[in-house]
Amino acid sequence: MSHPAPTDPSSPTPPPEAVAPLMRSLTVLRALAAGGGRQAVGDLVRGTGLARSTVDRVLSTLTRLGYLRTEGRDAVLAPRLLELGNAYLAASELPDRLGPLADRLADELDESVSLAVPDRDGVRFVHQATRRRAMSLAFRIGDLLPAERGAPGALFAAAWDADGWRRWRQRRAADPTDAGFPAVPPRPAAQGPATDDASGGGFEARVTAARTAGWSQDDQLIEPGLVAVAVPVRDPEGRTVCAVSVVSHTSRLSANGLREAVLPRLRETVAAMEYALSAPPVAGADADPVAAHASWMRASKQQLGPEFVESVARGLITLTAFGTGRAALPLTAVAQATGLARATARRALITLEHLGYIATDGKLFRPTPKVLELGFAHLSGLTLPAIAQPHLAALVERVHDSASMAVLAGDDIQYVARVPTVRIMSVNITLGTRFPAYPTSMGRVLLAGLPPAEASARLALTPLEPLTRHTVTDPRRLMTLLESVRAEGYALVDEELEEGLRSLAAPVHDRTGRVVAAVNVSTHAARCTPEEAREAILPALRDAAADIEADLRVAGRFVRIPTR
């Protein structure tokens, strides 16, 4: 059961200007997100009620956009889709302006801290600063909670009008177990709207108390053991734009104990956040270049023919017009930013407004938190190896040799992703395998990515043993090799780790330009000369690294991506 939204059967009929293919594509994206990011195409057809030919055309278009990929019979959400949620988060400026203050508070209190925004009668997370414990907060950016299940909801409901309360009661009656909110454990079916929280006090009573006190408390409303206290954050006009929550567990503090321990410091942080919100907007520098969208779409249509639905691409691209310093835009600015005709941009915006992804006051348009339902929560949990895996698979298809990814682990490299090839003679390495960094191609790429002084210090402390007759063990020569790797952007190691083993590696950089991993292709030295290996393998290897970096730039905009 999905969370009630403007697309429900009971919702108003779409306006005449609505773009039907765009609506259908968003139905497919929502279904994929609800299915955990992966579904068989046949299941998508049955779940959405759309014709198979329609689903195929939508999937073909979304694949061309980079928002999903196909694996066998399955459609899988791809990291590039995060750019839609990134557009909302950047436009809101909440993670950029308030996230560092939330992180600092989490460090000071040694408790998890969350930022959440209202989303109709729900609460959606936009930033998480979590503590790693056996029992810790597991919500993701983009997760949606019922307003009554948690501390922030009472703060947001304090501003509801009669329609807001009516919508909440209708949803509670239609979904008494919260089945439409997969991020929270279901409540007992017998626990109806009249007794909507574990304490029996009722949500409306908690809203009244929160309005008076200026803070709200969660005493195990989400699940047993989880407690929280939240305070609203207001913009310069006095409107509540988000809530900051400190979350703990009853094994550490009771709900009242948490409030007494953290509320004064929490209020200080909120004051700093409100001051941060009063600063002038920052000009956006995070937008994708959109001037080429029109020519790109023409090329896509020529290449894919009827399998590329331009109205779907145009509608989704419209969301990317928003970003830092572009929280609200008039129609003309959206059209200019996307390169779309004014009439085309208008129809896309009207469709997105009908579906709840855009809000407007009649002059300006702004994205809503509902954009985050388009797979953001699922994709925000990706690790770097998961991002790299499909690109490594594509690399293996091109070069017909095994490909891997590794990260530094002390003085060693550790394999975190790998796609083997099928050959009579192949390199057999399992995930988690560690090798010394100095005689490996990925190790040299990773060492070259460090400041030279740090790389030199690591080599000085590493026992440089000859593993084969070709292994370079002289520290000065190794530093010279690292300088060449840094300048050329790749490393070739020939039979230094093992006789007969040759490998090429390239770096993977994060958004800041820091080398966070290396990818390589390993082959047997008898198959080709080093020069032939460079010619045959290096271009494909660099393409794979660039593709991983492109996904990582999008995925890492508002989320910390674990490297293993």
C-alpha cells in the first residue's frame, strides 16, 4: 500500500495540460523505489497496471537518462537518479547550511542528530548525523515517517489547517497499521486513530503540548527503545522549515533524561541554525550543464526512435533546473535553465505540481520534499563498491579480463569489488583479499593520491620485500614511480606481485578530487606486451573510472558514501 498522494484514485483529475507519459514514468519510478530499487519488468507491468509496451518505452527512456539500468529481466535504479533529489536538497539549502551544525552537535553529544522537513501529513529526513552503535538510528535521507510517529511531526502539525487535519485523519483511517510507511515498523491493527501513540495521550494532545513548549518528545513512538527530542527551526519570516532531533536509546537515557541532558544545547544549535538561514542565498554552482539538453534529446530520439519518450526526459530534466540559490524560479527561468520551450516547461511543471513534486504560488515554482520518494532513500544507502560493480562488469565485457576495485587499508590494499572473467588462465582473488600496496598497480595509484610526504612516510615504515625478481624495493625509486603515476593518471605493474601477472590501475576521485579508490584490470603477461596492454586496456579502464566518478559525484552530494 502506498502513502496517499495526489496520484491516488480519489485525487483530482489531472489538468488538461498534464503530460501523460511523464505521469506514467513517475509511476514506474515510484514502483521501483517501493520495491527496494529492483523489480522484474513483468512485476512492474502488473504492479503499475500499465501496458508492457508502455513500461518498455519508459524503461528505455529512463535508461538513456542514466536513471536506471537493466540486469537480465530486472530494472534497477541507478545512482544518477539521485540528481532529482539532489535538486530539491540543494534548493532547500538545509543540508548545506544546517548539516554541518547538526554534525557538530552529534559529535558533542555523542548521539544521533537528524534534520527533517514536513511532507504533507508525514515527516521526511533530509540529513542524518548518526552514531555507529549496535542499536542506532537506521533511517536514511528521504525516508518518510507518519507525522504522529516521532518528535518532529507534532511540531509540524502545529501549523496544520483544517484541511491538513482532515487529510491526516483520512490517511489514518485508510492505513491504520502504517503499511504505507516502510521505514517504520507497522503498528498493531487494533491501534486506531483514537489511540494513535503508545502512550495513549493522542497525537492532537502532543501537538498542543509541542506548540506551547516549543519542543516535542518521542517516547518510543517509532519502536520500543527509541527516544528523541526535537525543536523547530524557523526561517527569518518565522515559518518552521525543519526540525532538528536528537535521538538516543533507552539503554542510554530515558525520554525525559534525554530531554534534560540535551535540550539546552539543542536550543543553542537551533539558534545558530536560524542565524545560518538568515544569510543571503549562495549562487548555485552545483547544477548540471543543461544547455545541451535539447541537442542530446534529439540525438537520443534519432538513436532510439519510439523507444525514447522525449516528454518523459523533458519533464524529469525540469526538476534539475532547481538547486543552490535557485530554490524558487519563474517559468521563464525554468525554461532557460533547461533549454526547453516555454510551453513545454509549463506543461511539465503543471504535471509535476499535480503529482505533488512541485509547489507554486502562481508565479514561482519550487520543488517539494516529495521528490525524495523517487528512490533517494534506497540509493542513499549505496556503498562505493555497489556503485562500481556495474561499471566493472561493463569493463570486463570490453577487455575480457578480470577487473577489481581496492582501497587503502593501512599499508595494504583491500579488494572491495571484483568482476572475474572466464578464462582457462585467470586471476583468482576474492573480496577482502589484502596485498601490500607498494608492488601492486592499485596500491601505487592509491599511494600516489596521498600527499608526497605522507606517501614517503608510509613507504619508510613498510617492509619492502622482493616478492618476485621484478619487485621494486628501493624507496627512492618507488617515490619516482609514484610521481609518474600522479602525472600520468595510471599505474602499470609488471610481474612485481607475482610472476606472470601484469596489471593496470587508474584512480577513482570523489567530489573533492581526493583519490578514494583504484580500479584495475589484471591479465597474464604472456598475452601481450606492456605497450599492447596500455593500448588495449587503458582507454577502457579510464572510461570505467570516469563513469564511477560521475556516479560518485551525484551520489556523494548529500550522502557520505562508504568505501567498503
